[in-house]
Amino acid sequence: MVHYTLLPPELIFFEQDEHDLQLREIEINGIKMIVEIVDFNLARIIRVISSDPQHFLNDDYKPGNYISFEIKCV
Amino acid sequence: MSNLSDFRVRTPFHLPITPRKRGKPKPTTQKDAAALDTLKQLGQTQLPKYESNIHCITIIGQIEGHMVLPAQNKTTKYEHLIPQLVAAEQNPKVQGILVVLNTVGGDVEAGLALAEMIDSMHKPTVSLVLGGGHSIGVPIAVATDYSFIAETATMTIHPIRLTGLVIGVPQTYEYLDKMQDRVIKFVVKHSKIEEQAFRELMFSLGKLARDIGTVLVGEDAVEKGLIDEVGGLGKALSKLNELIHMKSSDHN
């Protein structure tokens, strides 16, 4: 793998030991987002990943909002 | 944890949950219910749905390749962008793509893959370099049908350097040289700059503090023929609409 970037490698490849955020990638109603797991059924939105600009206007999925999950038994 | 997506979403956690009174008619669809909930809880209605005919691909931070970078890096991942590009190309409602760049560079293969994807799309594409479009961001910026750079945005052109495990044989150098040629060839093919001029920018001395290469600021990038025009979001969107219009009138 070859990196072509301005940043020196020591800035890119060092591992942070401080508390690691538990980030997960999930998809809700067709919108992909990165969330931080706060509790077993609760997550906070970090970033929305979408190419549709209208997804970013959805109030429910703004970064910082909490999403709670309901566990369904199948 | 991919099974998280199987879970159903309830109302956002911080909002008070108002129990629905008995006897009232239930809203018919889920969409109505959601709108009603928002109205009850916040006293406002949801924005009317507007479907964009353009999609926006944002390329930010490091372009991540075959290796997951440590968490402190803000990255753009190809596994996110490639399916988005495929979906946008396929979806008849999407008529154009706006690529917005603010990147410090990253993996050569991933960057070139994205550039090739954008270049080979049939739908009109316009790129806008904001802040910075450095290193491997350059081929992505020139891959679109038309490119813009903000007046204050910069593009750094410098040689590909060795990082990580290095095996000191002449082949290592040749391999890197080949990688560099791939980038140069792509940029030369997709912009107005000549190969010799681009190589000169790449290897010029005394312009960068710790490296060889050149920084092009806004207008400089246009003068060198790398980018088509200086402009911002408004100009980029107008150009994209113009290209969409041209394409649709070609078909009629």
C-alpha cells in the first residue's frame, strides 16, 4: 500500500490509547451513519454518510442526536 | 454488530414520549404518524420532502485504502463512496454529481479507483476543491467533467514518498516510480496541464518547507491548467445544472 499524502506518517499511524470511542456503522431508513454506542440499546449519531444532500436536513438524524433501539424477538 | 441495523428505531431518546389517547383515530400511515409525533413533541412539522436531482460526494480527510487507519484520522472510505457512485449512476432521479473535496490525500490505489469511477460515469460531474485538495486529491479533482477551486483553496503537488516497510532494492524505486507515473498520466489526461509542466511542479525545490513540490492556491491552479475555473458552490451548481440541461437536450 502506498500513501500519497501531505501528512507525515507519524501523524497518521500512531494509535491513540485514550478511551476508544465505540463507533459502529449502521443503516436506518436507508441512511447510513456512524454512531457511538452509548448503551446496549442507545447510540449517538456521529456522522451521516450519504450522497443525498436532503438526508442531511432530516432533523431526526442530525449528528449528536440519540437513537434508541427496540429489540425484536423473531 | 451489523445486526444492529435489524433493530427498529423508536423516537429519539431525548424527546418526551406522549402517550396516544384512546378513542382517537390512529394515523393511517407510518409517515403520517411520524409527522404527527414531531408536531406534538416539538410544535413543528417536518420539512416537506424535496428530492435533489443531484447527489453530492464529499471527499474529506484521508482517503482510506486497504488498511483501516487509526481512529484519530478523519477518513473517506472507498467502501462508502463506490456503492454511492454506482447507485447515483443507476438511479434515474439523480441527474448529476457534485464532488466536494477537502482532503490531505491518502491511499494511491483507493484515490485512483475513485477518480476512475467518477471519470467513467455517464452523468454530468462537477468537482469543487474547498480548503485543500492535496496529493491524491488532485486526480480526483480533475476526474470530473468540469472542475472548480475556491479562491483560497490549495492543492499541493509533490512526489510520492516511501513510508512503512521498505525493501532497499532498485525495484522498490522502480515500483514507486510506476505508481507516480499512474498519478501523473491520469492528471495529464484529464486536465489541460502538460506532462512536463506537471512534473516540474512536482519536483520544484524551495517552495515547501520540508519537501519538494509546489502549492497552488486557487487562481494558480487555474493558470497552470489543472482546474477549469475559480468558484464556489453557486458556480459549481450552476455549471452542473447547465451540463445536465445540455445532456437532456442532446437526448431529445
